[in-house]
Amino acid sequence: MLAALALSSSRAAASAEVYAEALAERAVSMGLHEQREWHVLLHYMPALLGGHSSLVDDPAFFNSPSGKNDPGAELHGTLMAFFRDDLDGDAHPQCRFIARYRWLSEELSIDRTKLPSPECKAFNELMKEMDPRSAVLVFPVSHINSPASMFGHTLLRIDSDRESTLFSFAVNYSAVTPETSGILFAVKGLTGAYKGYFGLLPYYEKIKEYSYLENRDMWEYRLDFTPEEVERMLLHLWELKDIYSDYYFFDENCSYNLLLALTAARPETDLLKLLPPWVIPMDTVRAVKKTGMSFGEAQYRPSKASRIRHIEGLLDRGLRTAALELASGRLDPDDFARAERIPRAERARVLDLASEYVQYRYSKRKLPKDEYTARYIGVLGARSTLGLIPPYDISAPRPPDDGHGPARLSLGAGFRGDGEFASIRLRPANHALMDPQDGYLPGAAITFLEGEARYYFDGRGLQAERLTVLEIISVSPRDRFFKPVSWLVTANAIEREYSGVEPRTVAGVSASVGLSYGQWPGPLLYAFAGPEAKAGQRLEKGYALGGGLKAGAMGRLAESWTAQLEFTARAFGPGDGHDVLTAELNQTFTTGKESAVMLNLKREDFDGFYSTEAVLHWNRYY
């Protein structure tokens, strides 16, 4: 009897092996390993020296030892894996690689009775819980005080038929980073030393993270995916569960990998070809809109901070003070609610502002839970006695995709002293402080790898003027409710200094912190102070150490006219000793979504050598 069973089992295994090999031969003859759907599922891209290579770096993603670089070998290995009888349940390749299994089953008309029949319990339970019907692309705006999020972020929301989207699920791709700032963080991020993973979590958790904790507004772009396309995307994302890819800040990042997931839903649409060489999260939104995947108006979800600032703007100074006293517990909410000398609607707004601010302070861990609970319930109880008032209509700013492109080409002409020149500037990403502000966070700027060259008509010819490796500016205004610190960092690989004898080239880094006040589009007033270091062959001892003060104001003078007035004082002692005083007036005239004209006027005193510079630039954004 046992011998008969063993013989039967052996024949079944042999039959399965024969069938598997037949499927593999048919797949090769049909050229399935060359089809776009297979390359999309495995993230294959053309390799530099020919052939293909997958962007996924985790060996667990492949069923063949050479699967990362050989689509044909991976196809054969995957088909063989579907017949394994040493694994069961969700660990079986039919479940683990369910997107590949379903696609190959359809293409090859696989007879499933000849394969093992594992139960994909975890996957089926997840799909039942999610009940996916539609998808939304979500863009939390840039978080300028976090280097890891300074370009913004993108994620997906998967909606069901539930009434509230708070119970939807969010699909997020991010790097696992023990560090969140510093030189090590930058080096690792640029060289792919971090591993990136897809994750799935409730959408309300992401709202809490971005809207409450990081004060980031969110924009939601509904996608025109059918339920079948949403399911196809989730099948692919299931295969990427606990699978890593090397994360690069400026190309293979959250933006890039999210487009790979979207492409799995609709393989015939090549989203990646719409991306520039340097990829930032907003490029995801623009690519999706170019293909028509997104429809309707973008939905604006203001952050907790935006809501507080809106209500604050509806009240006079005295009522704002009352809201702060209510939030701090110095004013009894019931007594305030009964203060009939104040109009009922005004009292209601003050109590609303106080409740929002109590929530905000608790989310920032500035209130212990018991104190928060007592104050919050007290304020809500008093507020309930005043009834309804008109809802707060928080006007949405221009959506991020309405802003200019991140790359910039600038052509200009000007003079410095007696020398006239033509100028060209190039920047791959992202946004300068005096670029058109629509779609961007006012007062926040990130410039990456911007270079400028000038051709002087006085015989000096073509010269490199400046190469800015990175410049980040955060002009974050303070008020009675929020106390952010403004800051800026700059790293220049090349910078021309006009010292009075002959221009000299230096490299430098600086970092400053400061304060800012005001509200856009009105004037933002700011002041910074911090150290600076320079190095160069023509500097005494080859270096200069010092520091500086910077103060200025910027604001919108008209719909298409922005101006900035700035004063800088810098002093260097150790190494090359010199002082620099500068006054600048910069103006931007927006001429279109992707174009602007800039006029820069500068007066400088470099250790007693005075010079004046004026440059007119035409900017084109891409």
C-alpha cells in the first residue's frame, strides 16, 4: 500500500514537472519575458551595457539566482516555483508572487488542477478588510524643517465604499533612516545606502503625522482607476511587502517608486518616460496629470496649523489673547462663554481656536494627557452652549501642480563696475526664494546644483561665476501661537569674490538661524546670524573663518510682482581677514506659469572696494 502511494506520488511529481517545463517552453516561445507587463511586474529597466536589470535589490523578490538581471531566467524560475510542494499558505510562491501568478495564468491558460492549491489567507483577509474600489494620489507639501521631507512627499490612498476616507488605507514608500539630518544622512541618501520599503497603514495615521505633527497641508488627486486596476496594483504591492530597494534621494525615491506601483495598475501607460533625470515628489503629480490618470479638481486638506491661523485671522488681538488664556487654563471657558459683552459668534470662534490649539499642543507633546483632557473637555463643553455658527471657509492656495517646474534656465545680461557681461544659469531642482510663489510654500526655498557662467565683453571672456551645491532657506514667520525658528544653509563649490585687485575663486559653507515675522503676501521680515567658512588658493593661509548677519524683507507688491530688500554684513578673522557689506534689491515679474523676469541690483563693499552690479534675467522653468 505504501509502495503504491509512493509510486503514485512520484508519478504526480513527474507529471507536474513535465507540465511546468512545458509551460516554461511555451512562455519563452510566446516571448512573455520580453513583454512590458513582465518588465513592469519585476521593475526591469534597460541596463547601461545592454540587457535589463531590476530596480529591486532584495534577493527575496526573485525566484532565480540571476533573476535581477535576466528576465527570461526569472520567468522560468517563477513558473517552476508555482509547482513547489514544500511550502504552503501565504509562503507559497503562488501567494507570495500573486500578481505574477495571475498574469501568467491568464497568458498561458494554466490548468490550475495540475498545481498545488495553497490558501492565500493573509492576502484574502487584507483584501476583504480594504475592499478596494478607487485610488487617490496624496501630496503632503514640503516640510522645510526636515531635510528628509524638504521636497514634499507622495503616497496613495486606497478607498472603499465606506463613507469616511479616514478609514481608508495609505500606501507609502519611504527609506528606513536612523539619521534624519547631518552630513552622514546626506551622503547615505545620495549614494543609495538606505533601504526603501513600501508600507500599508490606516490613512488617518498619515493625516496625524503630516497634518498634526508636521503642520503640512495635503493635496489629494483622485485617479481614474477602475476597481480592477486598483486590485491589479495591490496585487503588485503585495509582492513588494517586506521587499527593499536601494533608496536615492534624487531619483529612485518615494516619487519614482510610487510611479512604478501606478504603472502596475495600467502597464500600457509609461509614466517613467515623463520624469526628468532628477525626480522630486511633485514630478509624480505632474506625470499623473499629463497622462490623464487624475481627474477633477485637487482636494485641499489644510493642516492643523493652517486651520489655527485661519481662525486666528478672524479675531482681533484681544480675542486672540483670550484664546491663548483659555488654552493655557488661565481663563475659565464657562465664564468666557457667558460674557455677553462679546458677540456670540466671536465667543464661539475664540473657543474653537482654543480647542484647536489645545489639540495642537497635545499632538506636539507640550501637554500631558490628563491636563489636555481636562482643558479640551472644558473648552468643548463651553463651546457647545453657543450653538452653530457659519462654517470656516479656509481658502485653498494654488495647488502644487500649478506651480512652475523645478528645473530652471536663466539667460541674462548685466554689468559689474565697468564690465558688461552675458549670463547663463542652470538648475535641475527645485525652487528659489524669488521664483514665482504660486504652488509653493512662501518663504521656503531649496536650490540644488545651480551653476552660473558669465561671458565678459571686456576681454576676460567666459568665466565660471558660481556653483551652488545646495542652498536651503526657511523663512518661517512667528506669531503668538507658533514659534518656529528660521534658518538657512549654503554650500558653494565655486564662488567668485570681487576683492578689488582681481576676482578670486573660493568654496564655502555657511549656516545661520534666525527669526521671521509677517504673513504672506504681506511683507515677511527676517534676520539671520551664523558662521561661515571659505577655502581658496588666493586666500591668506588658504582659508577664512568668520560669520555674518543677514536681514531683509520680501513680499508681493502686485499679483505678478514680488520684491526683496536684503542687507548682509560678514566679517572674517582667522585665515584671510576681510569684511563684506552688501545691499541687494531683487525683483521678480511673473510672465507666465513657466517664465519670469528677474532684476537684481547689488551694491557691495568688499574691504573698502566698492562695486555695483545689475543683472536682468529671463527665466524659463521646466
